[in-house]
Amino acid sequence: MTRRVALAVCLIVWAVAPGWATEFRAGKTVSIEPNEVIDDDLFAAGSSVLIAGRVTGDVFAAGESVRVTGPIGGSVMAAGRDVRVTGAVDGSIRAAGQNVSLTGLVGRNIAAAGQALLLADTTRVARDLHAAGGTLNVDGRIGRRAAIAAETASIRGDIGDELYFEGGTLSLGPAARIGGDLVHRSRARPEVATGAVISGQTTALPPRQRPEREKERRSAFPVIFALMTLVFGLVGIAAAPRIFVAGADAVGNRPWWNLLLGFLTLFVGPAFVAIVMLTVIGLPIGLLMLVLWIAALAFSCVPVATSVGRWLVEKIKRGPVSPYLGLIVGLILLALLMQIPVLRWLISAAVLLVGLGVYVRAAKGLVADMRKTPA
């Protein structure tokens, strides 16, 4: 690859980061006061994020605690341990967190994932709901269809059209209203309280059965993928330390900014690649960007594992640690933590988003170096 092509690719990846945002707020605590108006898109990252003012554009927020209480003219994308959206949102809500609570008006759709999800009785969604998690409670109104995957789901509100459920236990409360069909795929029959209304048909689908060969392949996949990740990381550290070592160093530096960048890259990346393919840059660069995006997605754990492993060994050894050793120790530690059912999805999501974020930051640093170097 020539320097010009490499520079073009890096610049495109850099463009995925919100450097073009009109308003950016970062810090340990980020607060948009009730009397404040953001007349454009807002990007906020911090340990605690509170958006109480009015935002006319989209909101992208990441933090340990994210609160959106003010009116939002666009859509909301939020990630964190505890996410709460109580203000009116004219667009859609896309949220992920350990606890996600939505209690306001939503002009379009909701897509949410979390260990515990709540749509309060004040929630009004104009269109569709797509949700996945451990425990889900829907007490509000969904204008059209709802698709839910959960271990336990409780519907006590109103769903305008079809409800599709897949998972463990589904219960319909006395005030539940399903305007269309109820389709469920679970081992247990739905619990329907007296007074609940299902306007359409109820269809029970058999639980998904995996053939024995598929089960064997699935059991072998984690081992194969772990070995691929180890090889990829070792080669990457040796061949491109400016990306992989710098990325590992950036994991603990502004972690919530890493999380927000990863969140943006995950969702904006494919759309940006599609746009690039239609521009003068052309199809080859777009395809190369897509490959880089997929590789970053698949091996996002490499910089995180390297950083965690080096930190752990430094605590024991009390001295400089090779990034190769850090990678090995970090991968083992992450593999052990992901065996804990309660933590598995949370750790996986955090590693994915932070890893993507540090890759983008490392690429931006590489671009800066290349621009300083004479051709």
C-alpha cells in the first residue's frame, strides 16, 4: 500500500470520530443545564453525564451514568452502566447498559439492550420496539410492533400490533393489550392474566434446536478464536506498534471517550463505508475500509487485553512489562471473567466498544505523524 492510500484510509477512519461535531463535552462530570440549548448534535462522554437542557440535533452519550431529561429534537444513542431517558425524543432511542430505563415520549423507534430494561407506564413509542436483555418490563405503549428477546419479560402496557417473544418466561398483566398476533418461541407457555387482550392469533414456535455437529463447532469456536486473536495481537504488536501498543496505552486514558468513540464507530462505520463507496474515492478504498472495520470489530479485545494484562503484571512485578506478555495475561484474564454469566455480556460489550475507540484514537495519532512527515 502506498503512503497516499494509507493516508487516505486513515483520514477516512479518522472522519468516523466526531471531530466534526458542533458541540462536544467531556470530563469526569458532564452537565447540560435545563436552561441551556444546544442547537446542533451533542457528543458527551464522562463518568457522569446529565443532559437536562434542550438539544435540537442528535445526542451521542457514554458514561457510567447517563441521564437524558431534556427534550431532544433528533435521536439518542447512549451507552453506560446506568442509562435513563426521561425527556421527549423526536427521533429514535438506541441504548445499551446494565440498567436501561425509558420513561418519556419517543417519536420513532426504540432499540435497547441491557441486563434490566424498563419502559415505564409514561413511555409512548410511535413506532416499533426491539429489545434484548435479562429482565424486561413494558408498561407503556408501543405504537406498532415489538420484538423481544429476554430471559424474563413482563408486558403490562399496550402494543399496537404484533408481539414476537423469544426467550424464557413471558407474562401478560391484566392491563396488557396486544393489537395483533402473539408469536412466542420458548419452552414455557406465556402467562396470561385475566383481563389481558390478544386481538390476533397466538402462535407457539418450538425452541431452536442445534444439531450435534453445530454444538461441537460452537464448543470449539472459542478456542479457535482465542488462538486467532493471540496470533493477530502478537503479529500486530510486532508489525504496527504505533497502532497496537499506543492503543493499549490509550485504554486507561479518557476511558469514557474511548467508549463513546467505539459506540459511534460501531454504528456509523458501515454507513460511512457505504457513502465512501459512492464517492470519487471509489469502491476499492471503501472495500478496504470495510475490511478494516470488520477486523477492528473482531479483534477489539487485543488492545484492552494488552492494557489489562500489563497493568496486572506490573502490580506483581513492579516494573516494565512487555506488551506480548501483557496480551497473553490479559486474554487469559478476560476469558476467565467472561465465564461468569452475570458479567459476560457486560464485559464483552465494554471490551468491544473500548477496543474500537482506542483503534480510532491510535489511527488518528498515526495520521498526525504521517502528516508531519515529509512525503
